[in-house]
Amino acid sequence: MKKAVVLVIDGVGDLPTPKTPLQAAKKPNLDQLAAEGITGLLSTVGRGVVPGSDTSHLRIFGYEPKICYPGRGPLEALGIGIDLHEGDVAFRANFATINDGVVVDRRAGRIDTATASALSTLVPNSIEDVEIIFKNSVEHRGALVLRGSGLSRCVSETDPHAKEKMPLCEPEDDSPEAEKTARIINKFTEFVYAALSKAPENKKREAKGLPPANVLLLRGPGMFSSVPSITERFDIKGACIAGGALYRGVAKFIGMDIFLAPGATGDRHTDLKAKGNAAVKALETYDLVFVHVKGCDSFGHDGDFNGKTKMIERIDKELIPILMKTGACIVVTGDHSTPCSRKEHSGHEVPILLFAKDERSDKVKKFDEISCMEGGLGHITGKHVMPIILNTMEKAKKYGS
Ligand code: ZN
Ligand code: ZN
């Protein structure tokens, strides 16, 4: 059996203005992999579908989001290290500042992680018969989990996403479960506001003229329901190297183990060599290693063509050579396009390359959106990715006799 590394460059696909960042970047290593391997174009979720990062990653790794997508909240909660039980309802959470019920700062001045940790101790552990689990992650971010009977994911968010009045949580269907969940969340918000407003950390912030972190805004509700792991489904052990909580969460959801790489920050300053070295280490004991790099997506959202191009050049220089030395099959692709001209995700295909020793090659010499149109993998969708990888790893099961 061969081992595999799957590098997902988040949001790498783009549109030509007149070149795409992949076309403009100097990336001899990625181009060498494309020249020696086989390439194509990938629509992760479906042709023309504009994917979120969570649904697209699920699809790349062989899971149908229409069936198993639990919502963003549970994936974030898993990603920051909360163990979820069947039926848990989870939200993404932000420390924020409200004044007279109006959200004046959605990130509470981007409070530092230490302050957020201190404030987290004031969050209640239960309301009525429901257990409350809150964990802060980086800066103002965190996740909230409700655990108990009779809960529902069908409730509204309390994050207004703009400077306006913080809404109450409302049930989104007529079920007693949604009614109960909304009631618990509203009691939670009231409790948290009262506790945080009195917190010494916030009094200190106010004395310095800084916005107090006096509320938690909730969004992305979802209910956790487990899925068969990749080990159960494909008989392989998977590891994930990612800085961002969402990607770690997706990996944990499908049964991968999380490898920590020091300096893998999940942003544009991430230490790519540390990620490469963590991948080398993970390959000693795991069959498939998923490496995630976020920066290109962020530059795409900012409309920063040069930043995105330079990030690709950094990946090529700092990460790819380490992966090339491993001898594993290498898959490089994106989860979706984030064109700088649109500053948003789009439904355009992303290039994909597969390089492995003694495998087929095509005539494509460069790794970019246009060159890979001619590639030997053709146009594939997310559901094809794992079967192609498993076949290359010699782990595909025979269909028939
Ligand atoms: Zn993405
Ligand atoms: Zn994005």
C-alpha cells in the first residue's frame, strides 16, 4: 500500500485578470508535480455550486454533505477540542460588546485569548436541565454546546452580523424542542450579559477606554450526529494538519487525528515548513495526511491578487519540497475558487493534481486553472476524489468478482 498526502490550498482557484494568481506565481515545484503527474479540474460539491469550506472538505474526503453536514457550529466545536455527543446542539460564538442592546463591536475589540479565557469561567455550566459547555479558542472566538434532552438545531442566531440590535433567539419551527432551545439560549444570553458586565477584566478594559466583552453572539447552529469514520469506511488511518478550527473539526468529524504543528496559525503568516515537517512525522504512522493552508482564501476575500500570488509562491518554496521528499502520493487541489475580482467563493472548478511513482502522467506541464483543463483526470466532482486516491494507494476494494 502507498501512503498519500492531500494538500488543500483553500480558495486557490481564481479568474484571469488577465492571468490567475496560479498562472502568475513562480512555482517550479508545483509545476514539476503537474508535469510528472496527472491533472484535471475539480468541482468539489457539484458543477457550478458555490461551496462553503466545510461542505467542500467533507465532499473531498468522501462524505455527502447533503446527508451528513451537521452545520458549522458542531464542526467548530469539534475543531477547538470539545468532544460532542449525539444530539448536542452547537453554535459558533463570539465575545462582543453591546451597549443598550445594540452590538457596537462584534469582536469586543478583538480581545486577547487570555482575557477571553478568564471571562469564560463566568459562563454558566447549566440552564434548566441542559448542560452548557463553552470553550474559547483564539481571540474573541469560541464555541457553545448545549447538551440535554429535547433540543433542536432549528433556532435563529443571536448574531446580527452588523452594528444593530442583538436579536432574541427564536424557534424556527413549531416543535417544543425548538421552543426549549430558544428559551435556554435567551436565558444564557441574559446570564452571560449580567456576569460579564460585572467582570473585573471588563472593568479594567473600560477604565482603559476599551470595549468590554460583555456578551456572546451565537451563530451557525447545528446538531451533532456521528458518521462512520474514514477508517471504518476505507480501512485507512488519517491525520490532519491545519491551523483553523473548522478544518480540524471536519477532520475530527470524519475520524482523522489532529496533528499540531507549532506556528501553524491558520492565517497568512502560518509556518509552512512546520506544516511540512508535521506531515512527514504523521506519515510515519498514518496512511493519509490532510494538510490545509488557508492564506489564499483570505487574500481572495480581500481582493489581494499580489498577496494570493505570493502565498502560492511561498507554498511552492516552503511546503511542496518537503512533501516531495516523502515518497507518498501527493494530491494538490483547492476546496473552491475565491476569485480576487469577486472577493467571495465562486462555483468555478479548481485545478487538481495527483502525483505518484509509477502512475500515469498527462501532457500538462503547469498547475493552474487553464493548463489543467487539458489534464488526464478530466473534469471530476468531489465524490470522485477519494476513489481516485484510494485506487492510487492500492486500497480500493474490488467491485464485483
Ligand atoms: Zn475554503
Ligand atoms: Zn473563504
